Amino acid sequence: MALAFSLSKDFAVSAIGSMTSKAALLGVEAIVLITVILALHMVIQFLFAKKDEPPVVPYWMPFIGSAIAYGQDPYAFFFRCRQKYGDVFSFILLGKKMTVCLGTQGNDFVLNGRLQDVNAEEIYKNLTTPVFGSGVVYDCSNAILMEQKKFLKFGLTTEALQSYVPLFEGEFYDFLSHSPAFQGFEGSICVTKAMAELTIFMASRTLQGKEVRPKFDSTFAELYHDLDMGFTPVNFMMPWLPLPANRRRDHAQHTLANTYIEIIKARRNLEEGQPLTENDMIWHLMSCRYKNGNPIPDQQIAHMMIALLMAGQHSSSSIASWIMLRLASRPDIAEELYQEQVRVLGPSDKGQMKRLTYEEIGLLNLNSLVVKETLRLHAPIHSIMRAVKLPLTVQTNKPSELESRLYNIPTPHVLLSAPGVTAQSSAHFANPSSWDPHRWEAQPTVKDGDEKVDYGYGLVTKGASSPYLPFGAGRHRCIGEQFAYLQLGTITALMVRQFKLRLADGETDVPKTNYMSLFTRPLDPAIIRWESR
């Protein structure tokens, strides 16, 4: 019995050892096989590269391509590739071949491409439609989009902008009085959270009206945050994935759209002849008609209002956060801004600092340069994409070649422009990685160019020849550019008027950039300390 048990035990140990050895051997074989396959994959890329097309950045993983390197830090990826391949190269991103065109010529090639040659709607529809809603922005033809942009310019005229500054100021001080983070004489804030709330309150009050603003409490700010998190790279390809973030996105979109529709229905039920309390954007859109004579459907108005508020809040929230972080890292610049207001604006009759006006914001030169320099280093969008609809050719120089050459770009490709690369290039800006608002005092004026085009919503400069394009160029140039400069300038002036800023204890530099959304922002936790003046 004992002998039998001993033999059984020895047999079991031997069998287990044999299986373990076989498993280990199979594991080694699998690793070798995968390594061989990947090596062959790299060799095939080299052997079958098309010489008449832009060079492709080598990649180990099929389908994935360079997604990880690009997603972690797009600018570092672009600069590395530029040094090796020049201004034009391709890389694989989740199965798609992306052709990058850098430099001012590359920006012009992509952003001012002819409508029949390149297409934005095809690229962005999957990403934007679940966020904004159907029938607007990229979920419609380009002609309809141009009409919608023209409708929305109602709230972006000079007269409208002049009326916004006191509203901005009122929202700023109301926010300080109600925010727990700003109670007392000193404290600390998560600047991304604070600026997200402040900018959405400002944008909702000015762009959407007095009636809409009370609905935008902190809860609605969180809904807009949930919408924003729908702008993730994976949603370019698979916006339908049942991810928690996508479920929150869909709930937020439905809730906000219904809020606007309720407002519109209530207004349609008003008795005729009843005076308007305020001629805001909703009233304006309710009276607009497309060129074919059709009024804008209520659902489209609701979706346009969501898109308008996100456009008026999102990039401003990110840049306002970067401005506060940069000023906290440079208290000397913040003090210069404060003294500029003292010198230029002076005290009111009551001995206090004068209230800001549209005209006075324009007199604060360093204040505007702080905004401009922050936009240079921290452009809200790092990549602008277009689908290639007809085969194209592009001229470029490779670093190792003296003569330029032509590359063919076939229809399966996606064009990608990165204006932030030129804004961070030493060819255009000395010490480009340093944040220095004073550089613009000596920098030759960076102009967009004189050529103007009307794409259907008013004359705009084509503008892609400038190395400084934080708001894009061409037919899809942001129509809210002046609104953003005014809002950011006002926030900056009011913050330095009210507070002294510094980085959180132990921090010596601003946070790194979070590239997980379509719109870049500081990586949390982005904490600054404030002290009342």
C-alpha cells in the first residue's frame, strides 16, 4: 500500500513536472513565434514601402501602429518624426494611415484644402455627433454647417462682445462669493475644476441668455464635463462602445438637449405680442431660416446651443487653467499685470480699481500678451484632421535631401495638421519651450495674411501661413476666436486684480499636459495657492 502510494506520488510529480516543462517550452516557442512574426512584419514594411508616398513611421503592432507613442505625447512624437523624415510623413493609428503635414506650408495644405479634396465631416462625425447631437456641426453637409455658423455669429458681433464684459465681471465675483474654495484670505484650488465652472457660467450667461444661466449650477457644469469626456481618441473609431464614460456622455447629452427643448417650447407658448425679456441666442435661432426657407427644428436649436456652449467654454477652460498655472509659476509676471492695471486704468472715484469695460481690456497690452503666449504653448487642439477624398500631391524637403520632392497621397489616407508644432518651433520663436509673454513685444507681428474668403458665414482670413494658429484656419476656423480672447483677457485681469498666485507647496513647474481628450488640458491634480490682495 505504502509502496503503491509512493509510486503514485512519484508518477504524479513526474507528470506535473513534464507538463510544466512542456508548458514552459510552449511559452518559449510562442514568444519566439510572436517575435518572428513581428520581425517579418517590420521587414515587410521596409520591403513594400511605396517610394512615391510619404515615409511611414515603423511600427511593431499591426492595427495599433504608433497609437501609443502618438497618444502619450503628440508633440514629442511629431518633433521626433520631423527630425527623421521631414515635414511630411505617415503613421498608422488604429488601422488608418495618417499623413502628417507640418510647418506653415503643411498647415496651409491641410487647412485650406479644397472642399472636394479633403473632408472634415467624415473624420469628426463619429466623435462629435454623440456629444453635440444630430443635425449640427459635422452631422450635416458642409453647406448647412456654414449656414449654422452664420446664425451663431449673432452672438459674436462687436456690439455683443462689448456687452459681455460687465456680465463676465458679474459672474466672476458671484463665483468667488459662492465657491467654497475661495472663502477666507488664502487657500488652494484645483485650477482645472475652478476654471471649468467659471467659464461655463460666463459662457452660458453671455452666449445663451439670462433665462438659461440659472439652470447652469455646478450640476450642469458636471454634465458638460461628462460631455467633454466623450471626446476621447477611442471614440474616433468606436463611439458606440458601452464604456462608463460613454454612458455618462449620452445621459448628459440627453439631459441638456431636453432642457433647451423645454425652454423653446415654453417660449413658443407665449402669447403673441408679449415683450422679450432679452433678445438672446435662443430667440435668434427660433427666428432663423435656412436658405431653402425651412426654419431650424427645435431639436437642432437645442443641439446648436450645446455645441455653442461647449465651443465657448471648453477651450477657454483649458487655456484659463494654463494661464493661472503659468502666472502661479511666475509671480513676477502676475505682479506686472497688476501694476499695468493700476497704471493704465487707475482707481475709480471711490478709490477702488475701475470696473472693466471692453475698451479698457484692449488697453492692457501685457494682459493680452499673457493670453497670446499661453495659447502659443498650449493650443487647445493638437491635431486637426481631414479625410482625403481625391488623390493629392504634396511637396516637401526631407532633412537629408537638398532638393524638394513630391509625394502622392491616395484616398485611404487621413491628412493631419499640427499648428502647435510651428508655434513651438525654434524656426519661428526663440527659446520656444519657455513661457515668456514679453517675447511678443520684440517678435515681428505674426499676421494671418491679407487674403480673405467668405465660406458662407462672413469674410475671414485664410490665415494658414502664420506659425501662430491656435484657432485653426480656413473654412473651419473657430468663429469664437474674439470671444475667447475677450473672456480669457477678462478672467486674467480679474484674477490678478483679486489674488496673488503661486504653485502648490513643493511644486516648481506647471503640470504636464493631459492628451486623453480631443482638447488638451493640464494633468490633474493641478493645484495653485491664492492669497487675497
